[in-house]
Amino acid sequence: MSVSVAEMSVHEPMAPVPWRILEVRREVADGEVFTWRLRPESGDAPEARPGQFNMLYLFGVGEVAISVSAMGEDGSLVHTIRAVGSVTRTMQGLKAGDVVGVRGPFGSAWPVAEAEGRDLVLAAGGIGLAPLRPVIHGVLARREAFGRVLICYGARSPRDLIFRDELAQWQARDDLDVRVTVDRGTADWRGDVGVVTQLIDRGGFDGRNAVAMVCGPEVMMRFSALSLHRRGVAPQRTFVSMERSMRCALGFCGHCQIGPHFVCRDGPVFPYPVMEPAFRVHEL
Amino acid sequence: MNELLEILKGQTFFQGLGEQHVRLLTAGASLRTFRADETLFREHEEATAFYLVRSGRVALESRLPGRRAETFMTLGPGEVLGWSWLMPPYRWHYSARALDETHTVHFDAPVLHDCMDRDPVLGYALYQRFAALIVQRLQAARLQAMDIYGGGDVGLGG
């Protein structure tokens, strides 16, 4: 009897399933950020909700938690990875056709349904745009269900911007307000310079009736939350995605624990008030 | 004058000011438009005004000897530009250049100083707003200086 990938994920959550890389795309010039489209060797990818992550296992090297950055249309899933550690640097060298192990999807999701009928503010910093991209795809598929949609995206420099083609498409739409800024401009950069919080400070949404989703470095999320709250967004309608060193992804090992919360099981998406105390603790 | 009054009343920066004070502010205010690439003011020049950006964008630039002017911040609609008019030596510490066609409200500093001297309640209210603005920009500058995207903790991406 054959067992589907979805069943494997439920019954054997610690066992990686072989998935094949169908396509590799360089997101930045030096390839430090890259996107994989993957599909299980047998069957379709299990359904993943926006904000969830998979554990990607490079056999003999190690395993890392990576958010889903898009749902493929052909039974595949998409992950966007930044080469920052030994596992992800080795992953950088893989090509289409190579096989990796996958466990998941795991974790909580962005509360997209809660944003229906309200304005939606998405604030992303660096590769933090990747876990929010499925939210944008979902919103665009049912655009009429939401009020104003504001996407604020900050990156280190113009060369670090990811999903450039899609960003241009989103910016060309009348029904999205897409604001992009970089910390450091270049001679040919005509866009905004400054931190992403400034884009939120410019407003253009009804804070009292808005849901906000924020993903990026913790310090960026903390200051973005401050800007959102200044603009009237309720803390309980502000959501953040946390990153910690995940190991089991099941809430057993405690590697990703923040106070009483396991980021892998209870998160990575949390209401801001749940994580706010952790933002004030040094070296947590 | 009425047009200016309505514009100022709708700006977040002036929220909480009584109508009488907003009316006083219009005395030294005028609408100014800058073409793309036109300079609003230059580093080291006397700071005789501040601006409220209504539409368009402005780049704040600093020039180091032997290097091109470097943009360290851009400002957009609803944002206030310039606080050097508030304190000695009353000189701009950077240059400002319009990136797009930019519509602003220009506030004349000598008129403002006069209003604030004659009405300390207005003076205090303006200092409060500029202090908050300076804190906000300082925090932003610190975040920029921290190079927050250079580390590893960035959204389950690696």
C-alpha cells in the first residue's frame, strides 16, 4: 500500500520525504538568495498555509526551517532561501534535478481570514518578504474581499531586493499600494531610501480597521509594530513571524522555545502582544 | 489662506493644535512646487524655512569631499522636512532635492519665530512636535546604521 506525502507528514513527522528540485532561481545577483520550486518524488506537495514552514534536509549536511514562499500550481511548493549558514550555503550549490528531504509543513499561519473586510498592511524586511508572499498571492486571488492593501518592503540595498519581477507587477496594479525602500541607495537608484518603518509612518490606511502582518529581523518588527500602533493599528491585530533555531519542528526539543512558547509549534506567526514581552528581553 | 488652513488641518503633524494656532501658522506659509531634480535647499546655507511634503518625494543628501552626493533618506507625502531653522547655527546640515515633481507647504522661519515668541503655547506645541520628529528620525537613522538585514535572523529564510 502506498502512503501519500501528506500521510507521511502526519504519521511520521520526523521522517524526511524525498522531494526533487524542479527549478532554481537566483533572487539576487550573487545568488546568496535563491528560490527552489520543489515537488515530492511521489504525489503532490501537502497543502501549506501562508506563513507555515518546512524542514529542508540536505542529506549528510543538516536540516533548516524555511518558510513556504509560494504554493506551486502543479503540486509543487516554493521556498526562498538565504545562504547564511553551513546548510544553506551548501544548498546554494544544488541544481534542478537534485533531491532533498522535506518534513512539514509545520507551524501557525498568517490570519488572512481575519483581514477580510479590513485594510491590510504587510511590512517585510529583507528576506522577510518570502513568508508574506503567499499572503499577497491569496489576497490578489480574492482582492475584493479586502480593503486597502499596503505592502511596505525594506531591504539593505537595491541589489538585495528579491522577487523583483513580481514587485514590479504589484507596483503596476491600481489596487495595491506597494512601497519599497532601501537602507543604502546606489547612484542609479531612484526609489526611496530609509528604513521600512518610515513607509508605515506615511499612512494611507485606516489603522483602526486594519490588520498588519510583519516579517523581518526582530528589531525591524519591533519598530514596525510601534509605527503601526502610532497609526492606530490594534496590537492584537498585529502579527509577527518569529525565527528561532528549529530542530524537531514539533515542540519536543525546546531549541526554539521563547518563554512558554515553542516557535515551531505555536508559531512562527504570533499575535504581537504574545511576543512583545520577548522583544524586551536581552539576549533571548 | 483658507486653502492653506484646510491643508494644514488635515496633516497628522499638526493634529491637536487649536484652530487659532493653525491659523497663525498659515501667516508664514505658502504653497511651493519643485520640479524633479530641483533643489529645495543646500547644505551649509542659512535655514530659513521648513517644509511639509504634500505629494512627490524629496531626497536628503550629504556630500563628502571627492564623492558624489549620497542620499541617506527620502521623504514623502505627509512628512515634514527640516528642523535646522529651530536652533543655532540655523544652517542646513544636508541638502534636499525633489525626486519627482513635489508639492509642498513652505513655512517661513522668521515669521514662525515671531509667532512662537509672541505665543509661547504655540511655540511649545511646535517644539513638542519637532522633538517627536527628531526622535523618530534618530531611531530610523540608528536602525539604518545597524545594518539589520546583514545578520542571519531574517524570516525563516536560512
